[in-house]
Amino acid sequence: MAGSRFGSFKSEKGDPAATAAQRRDPYEVLGVGRNATDQEIKSAFRRMALKYHPDKNGDDPVASDMFQEVTFSYNILSDPDKRRQYDTSGFEAIEADSQELELDLSSLNTVNTVFAALFSKLGVPIKTTVSATVLEEALNGSVMVSQLQLGNSVHRKVEKQSAHFYSVDITEKEAKMGLVCRVKSTDRSKFKLLYFELEENGGLSLALQEDSVKTGKVTSAGMYFLGFPVYRFEQNNLAAAAKDPDSAFFKRLDSFQPCDINELKPGTHFFAVYGDNFFRSVNYTIEVVCGESFPAEKEKLQSVEAKILTKRAELSKFETEYREVLAKFTEMTSRYTQEMQAIDNLLKERNEIHASYTNNSPLKRSSSRSKAKSPSKFSKGEEDNNQRKEKKVKDQPTGGCRSADEDSNEKKTKERFPRKKWLNIPFKIDRRKPC
């Protein structure tokens, strides 16, 4: 069971150093010693969570603050890595904003429940916990318990934030061969599979909890008491994985941790199915089977989990090598870019040197181009007059520099076409001029 949070979604933020200085020792808050076992920490948390839960204390601010302190302390001590960090360096080694806390949906009003459902649909990981009312009723022994026969499956519907309790009797032989309890929901509802221990007063205290996960077209959860260490695994935060996929990959197996209970003793044992949907009830099927009928599966499970443990150790070593190679690759990529830029600059400089081999200076060439592109100083009328004059000059034959044949031809033309007089005024133009 991971950390728990009941009530508001908002987390306290501020100066981490000042906040850490105001917090009490988590061991002191839960009333356990530093060498306390996981089971002792869980029992202390359940007892204090029931005592200070908002459902029992209304709007009492003291109880509310105490409840938040209890859940925060349990969130640290229930996680092996965070507990080790706290034991080594105190609160400073723990990022308070990264604490994954849980919600008790039964304590939320309709508006907050709607927001929680929307966030969950958007992919925000929202952890939930069992209702304090359900835990209190179980602890007081006031819950209805149905008998469940070993090997038989039961199909039922449980309301949201409610639980169905079951008891199973096992013999010494069955306990030795191992026991497996599995629950599935074909409509892919969210639920929790719970295991309770019988207290001296006849009440039931929560000992184990497994959240349902999507497996194909169904959601399922299971508990395996097979006489050897079995492990539980929680999926990584998808948002964190998208933000830093490398770190998410190397930390993927960090949550592969051993279960607290690996075997059951002969006698009566209690399970429960808790509806964890936001608004609707949960259809489910529960079944408890003896491991005697599954000898091959027991060996395969033990073998594959051993391989996963080996792979987890290999990942730690591989991460170191990967980071070193990645740093070298980043360095080489940066150098590649720099070398490419340097080559481009040298080739550009070479081309400029080649272009400088010419008698025409860049300044003269620029001036000639400027003149060619400069507009004419003449007006449009003056330009037309100049064009007419040039045309007239071109049409006129060149005088003086003529051959004998040209003169003979001109004479014949004059004889054939005598020159006419204009207003009885002789009009004659001597076009022959000395060359």
C-alpha cells in the first residue's frame, strides 16, 4: 500500500527548508521505532488514520492537520527508498512535491469527484485509498462476510466506495501447496482486492491491498501465497515517462518489490473486493484456487520473477554505461556541428579569394553598374526629339564619299524624274561635300 491522502487535491508548497524544519519525525508521528517493520508501520497508520479521519472529526482543524501529518509520515516510511533517504539525510533528501498521495473518494463532494474523474481521463495518475468508513466497520467486526468455497468463482456487483467481504477455509495441505486469489472485471472497472487479518477482538484489519490493472480487455488483481517470495509491480507514471523517457525506462523495475506475505497458515482467511470507480458500481468475478493444481505455473512464476530481478540489476549497470555513451555522443554531435561550420567558412573564404583575381576593382564595376541603372536626365519630350533627329540622320545618305557608280546612278535618276519646283522657287540641295 503506497502513501495515502484523503481530501483536497492541493499540496502545500513553500520554502522547502522552512517546511522541513516544521515537520515532526515520521517515526514519532506514527509512534513507532526506527527499526519498526513494514507491518508495524501499516498497523500504526491504520489506527491513527481512523482516529483523525475527517469523516469522524467533522471540521476540527486540529484533527485535519494531524491526519495530514499522519498520511505524510506514512507516505515516507511505507516506501523503502524514501525511508532509506530519510534515515540517511532527513527531509532534505525527499522532494515533498513529488510525494504521491492518495484520495479517499468517499470523503469528496460531487464537484471534487467530477474533477478527479476528469483528471484521471486525461491521464493524470490519481491514487485512491479504501474508505475510512469501510476500514472502521471491518475493524469493529460489523461487516457481512460471505463464505467462498475453494475453487469456485462468484459473480457480483459492488457499489462504489463499498466492499464485499469473503472468508475462505483452508487445510494444512492446501496451505502448504499455496493459495491464489484473483478478481477480474469484464467491464474494465476499477477495484481493489483486499486481504484482512483477524484481530483478537474479532475485528478485521487491512494487511494487503492490490489495485486493479488493465490486462487486455479486462481489469484484474491477484494475490499469490505460494510459499516462496512473490513480487508486486506498479506501472510508472505516464506523465513522468513522457517528460523523461530515459529515466522512466531505467526506473521501470524499481517498483518491482516483494510482497509482505508469501504464505498462509491453515484456518480461515478473509478477502474483500472494494469498488473504486468514481460514479458507477463494479461488476466483478472472484475466485480462490489451490496451488496444487498448478505446479507448472508455480515454477514458471518463480523463474520469470528471478529473471526480472536479474534484469533490474543489469539495468542499473546499463544505465551507467548508457549515460557515459550518451554524454560522449552529445559531445561528438556538438563537435560535428562545429566542424561543419568551420569547413563552410573556409570554403567561403577560398571563393572570395578566387573572385579577387581581376583587374576591375569592385568599386569600378559597381560604379559602371550604377550608371547603367541611373535614370535619364532628359524629359520625355526631349527624348522623343532626339530619337527623331537620330532617325533623320540615319535616313540621309552620306555626302562626298561616293563612288563613280553611285554618281552615275543618281544622274540617271534625275534625268528620269526631273526636279519639280515648289511655289516656282527652284529647290536644290547639294548633298556632295568633301570627305
